[in-house]
Amino acid sequence: MSNKDNLDIAHLRSFLAVADTLHFTSAAYLCSTSQSTISQHIHRLEAQLDCVLLKRSTKQVELTDDGQALIGMAQNILRQQERVLAHFHKEQLHATLRLGITEDLVLSRFPEDLRMFRQDYPQLQIDLTVGLSHHLHQLLADDRLDIVCGMRQSSDTHGQLLWEDELVWFSHASTCSLAPDESFPLVTFPDRSITRKLAIEPLNRIGRPWHIAFSSTNLSAILAAVRAGYGITPQPAFLSAEGIVPVDASTLSPMPRVEFIASVQSSNFDGPANAFIKKMKTRLNKKQKMFSL
């Protein structure tokens, strides 16, 4: 049997990534490879199957009828391969993934990520640590965690980018209006917090007086303090919740964007850590529209 008679799993993965995103750059991001590699995989797969799977233009990518038909078959092939590997690599099924997550992710998108991950690794044990970014990265450096998901400043380069978001000032409706000369009541994390640093810097830059009205290492406590009227907190935009409202910050310096990343101890993303990161990327790519055509 010639190589032409054997489907390449990598080619099928690339095709499914393009089918999911309808964008070659996004597909390359999901597969942790280059756009040219994705294009080569699709070209070789089309040549092997003697059909056109995708309609390409400068503005969009569309699936042909053959492309639509291949999706389910390709998914079944990959699923069967995963079952074979899982059966003969039983140590993976009973392994433990030591996962560090910042609390803002736990309160938002993490449960859905974990649910999707569990479908593929139902017997993998998760050892979860929730904390502030700097503490989790120290645990990672000490080899006490396998992977950390959290926030970084957009100027930083460590970790693998998952998505980016805006920082927004949140307050209770009763405290969202402050006189220009009134001291800015900050509700925030302790020192070394990224959001605390990014909040104080623009206030100092415009000479706005401020004070710490409430501080906690616990995000739930911070949001509760905001609801209680203690002050205003800088948090990612996705944390909008009942009882807190965005503040009109037109009189303040613009808040920088922040990025959410996945970090491991080395550049080796093999094993469950790699699978978890890919699951997050797949879902976020669909919902966040991280790339535009």
C-alpha cells in the first residue's frame, strides 16, 4: 500500500482547524504551527482525495460540499486514534494534571473549558490551585504546577497567548460618580497584582489622588466590597456581574489591555497540558473571534 492510500492525521487535524475557524491564520494558531504548513496540509489532502474541500478568496474561506462531508469522517478518525492511544497508554488516563488558575477565570469561562476537557480525559485527575498570577508562576517555577492560566500585561512575552481583553473600572451605582478632586477609592488585590499596578499607574500619571479602600487576595471578596460601596475596582471586561456597573472613565487615562495566557515550565507542551491548552484555544477562537478576516 502506497503512502497515497494512507490519510495523514496531521492533515486531518489541519483541515478540522480550518473548518472550525474558516480562517487559515486562526487554524495555524490552534495547531501551534505556521499558516504555510496549514495550507500545505490542505493542498496535500485535497490532492490525495482528488476533490476541493475549501473555497478560498481574499476575504473568506468556505467549505465545499465535500468539505462538509469530510468533517464528520475526520472527527471519527481522530476520535478512534485517541481511543487506541488511550487504551495502550493507560498511565495517561490515571495521571494528574497540576493546574493553576486565577480566580477571575474560575468565575467565568473555566467551568466550560474543564467540561470540554473532561470529555476527552474523563479519568485524568485534576489538582487545581486558585491564586494570584505571581504566586501561581512561582509554584510553576518550583515544579509544583504543570500549567498556569492567568493574566499578563500586553508588554510581557512569557506564556502562550489565549486571548486579550480590556480592563474596565467597575463600581456600585452609588459610587460610580466622583468629583474630579475626590480621592479615588480603590478596591483591589494586594501588592504585585497586575490589575493593581495597571490601575495605579494611570491615576498617578494624571495626578489623580487615590487611596486603597479595600484590599483582598480573594476576587469574590473584592466584588462583594464593590457591591457594598467601598469603591471602584479595575477588572477584565468579562467580569461584568450583577450589582456592579462600568464607570465612565472618560476623564481618566485609558486603561491598557491585558492578555490571558497559558504557561508551562518549559517549551514542551506534550501530554495533558498540551491537550488542555488546545481545548481552550478551540473554544475561545469560536467565541472571542480573536482574528478578523
